Amino acid sequence: MRTIHSTWPVILMPYNLPPWMCMKQEFFILSLLIPGPKASGSNIDVFLQPLIEELNELCDVGVETYDASAKKIFQMRAALTRTINDFPAYGTLSGWCTYDRFACPSCNINTQSRRLRHGKKFCYMGHRRFLKLRHKYRNDAKSFDGTKETRLAPCLVSGSLVLNQIKDIKFIVGQSSEGVSGVMKNTWKKRSIFFNLPYWESNLVRHNLDVMHIEKNVCDNLIYTLLGLGKKSKDNLEARLDLKDMKIRPSLWPQYRASGRAYLPATFFIMSLKEKELFFEVLQNAKFPHGYASNISRCIRKRNISGLKTHDCHVIMQELLSLALRRSIDKRVNSVIIKLCTFFRALCSKELKLDELKLLEEKISEILSTMEKLFLPGFFTIMVHLVIHLAAEAEYAGPVHYRWMYPIERYLATLKSYVHNCACPEGSIAEAYIANECLAFCSRYLEGGDSRFYCSRKCDDDIEHATSKEKCLFPTVGESYGGVDVFELDEKIWLQAHRHVLFNCDSEVVENYKN
């Protein structure tokens, strides 16, 4: 399919299934398929009207449903809890302008932003207001933007507050969102059709912030800035000129040689050549269990890294970055990045506790405030700022595994694979979806073989499945993977291997050798 063709599938996921089932593709419901070739933008509400009508019916009246366990018919009701979307789609569905001065929907009109004259983009800072009132950073004007911070953190944006802000909005469906009136400029583009649901106003989290893309953007900003790689680095001449405009950190202002060429003073967060080699060595030599991560070393070429996918960035932030930076960069930068990685690791846990989330809220505000002292203003894009709200959102919406875009992106890849007629991609998807639903239904009644719901493991390495009935010190389990590499053990490793077997194996086979 050509990239200029935009088709929007609307997928429903039933949350009343067990946790290990509700995010599986077999249980996704493709309720709508909004046709292309152009994205509907703010006019997506036109296509969502039939879905909203059915959701209202499900909430008010319900539908008769047969309960197989109780063997009786009951009236089933359902409600839409929240939407799962990336950040641009957040603005399309909610009606909030996510790309300008007030780009943060959680801060709403209290978003602190600054237009960078040379970088020609907005930066979103001011994370000190999320700190405790007596925190030392609030009065530290010199290390930040030259001002003291006395403001409080913005309050939760409730549904009633949103309705009060858009009560006078004037928006005509089918016309450009530039003609909206009745609201503050660069805030609301429309009144979301989801407010036609009777319970939508009372939902604490109506649209999810996508942890997957936020983590990806934070990882990209960190890696490309620390390595100083090309245009994606947030440390360049324009960023230094913006420092001069803001009249902060004069030691980093660009200097001009006699020839007239600009010279950028060295910063402590840019790696040297030796530090880069240590950093890339960790990424290239990292080994993971089968299926845990892709081959990240394929993205590294000649002290450069490119082509990182979202899950690559997830693995780097969760597992590798804190290890790779231990000997590769200044301790001030190293410590704050390790804390940031720890935050993402705790946020993505399968089990979350309220007291731990409260602690994460306090920690992330201090982490981002410390990063404001170290990095340049251009580093703080809207995706970096959104990290401040992730812990608070998890308190109301629960673990991120049921709210991020990973299962959705995989399903979108499945839908794309259905397209064999590029002239009618929506028709190809619709026909293949119906056939796939029929196969999924029939596979529930198949036993004794691999099917959609009953399939063997990809790597069957359980010791209980070993064919030999006799006790064996080295049972033959698992499958060979990759090429064969023959090498000789030196005396030290040979001795360690022998001792490990002797002291960690309970088999009767080694009892004679212990004596």
C-alpha cells in the first residue's frame, strides 16, 4: 500500500476478558474502517456517529446475550472507558490542538511553552512547578531560566471543565478547523463526539497518553543528543543561539573565530570518541533470550546509530541505556538518565501500587527539573514534557500494558498484510477480516493440532519433554539457533564451568565426583 493512502480502522477491545486474552488480536472487534485516501482529520466525528449511537444503545438498553456458563439469557450493557491512540490522533479524537503553544492536553491552558526563535519550534519546560513547595530547585534561578518558581502544578482536567471551555465553540463539520471561533486560540478545534455518551464527562481519563511513542521519542532525543549525531541532535548552532536569546548559560553561547565561522564550546553531555566506542560496544554485544528483542547491533554502523524501532527503544530504555552510560559520560548526566530509565521500568510493571505511583510522580518531576539544568531548551519537545503526566494517569487508568499502542500497531500490520488490491485497500481488509473471523470461530472447536487458540510453543525447551527416560546430567532439550561457533576454553573458564556443575547440580550422576 502506498504511504499517501490513509485508512483509519476503529478497533474495540473488550476489557472484561482475562488479562492474558483482552489484548490478543483474536478478540479485537473491527467496528469501523474509515476510508482514505486522505485522513479525515477533525471530521472523523462524521464517521464515528454510527458507533456512538450503538454505544448509547449498549449503555441505556443493552442487548440480549446468552451466558454459556449459567445457561440463561441476560441483558448485557457496555461502556467505552477510554481511547487508545498516538499523540496526533489524540488531538483528532479529543479536539485539542496538540501541536502549538498549548500542546499538552493535561496542562490545558496552563501549558508553559516558549517559541525558540532560531530553532523555530516550541519547547515545553517549567517542570519545577510540579515539585514540592519547599524544594530547593524552586528558588534556584541561576541554574534554570533565571526565574524563581512559585506556581503550583496544574489540576486534573475534568470533563465538566472541558465542556465549560467549549460551550461557546462554533465549528462546522466538513470545514477546516482554522475557522473555529468561540474559544481561546490554539486550544480547542471542535467539540468531541464522545461527549454525546452520557458517562463520558465523568471519565477521569478519556484519551490515553501513549507510553510507547513517548518512550520512543525520549530515547531518540537522548541517544542522538548524547552522541551528537547530525540533525536529530538537540545540541546545534540554533540551540546555542536560543540560549543567547534567553540570556542563560553564557559559557555555552557560540563563539566566532577570526574567519567568521561559529565555534560551539564543548558540553559535558556530549560523548568523546572513546566514550562512544564503549557505548556502542555494550549495544552490539548485548544478548537477550529468544524473542525478547530484535538484533539492535544491525542499527549500528561506524559510530552511528539509526533505524531504531519503537520496541528497540523500549529495550534500550528499560535494559541497556543505564548499563551503556555507566562509563561513557559525565556522572551528572549519567545519574539522571539512570533515574529516568528506572522510572520507565517501574511505570511499565505488570503490577502497580498507588503508594509507588505517588512516589514516581515526585521522582519524575525532580528528574525532569534536573534535566532542565543539564540539557538545552530545544531538548524538551512536547513528547518529553508528557512524561510528567504518565504516573498520574496510571493512577486512574491502571497498568500501561492495556493502554499503549504495541498491540494496536501489531494489529495494524496484520490489516496491512490483507491488502492485495491497492486500488481498493479497504475492501481487501474487510473481506480478509470476515474470513479471519470465521477461521477464528471454527478453530475453537478444533482439538489435537495447532490452531489460533491452541498452538505449540515456538521454543519447546522444557526439561520434562526430554525423550530420555534415564537421568541425564545434560538433557537434550531446546533447538539449535544460529550458526556453529567452535572455540576453546581457557583454564580459568574451564575450572569455573566444572565448579558450577559440581556445586549446582543435584543429580546423582555427580555425587561420585564430589568426594
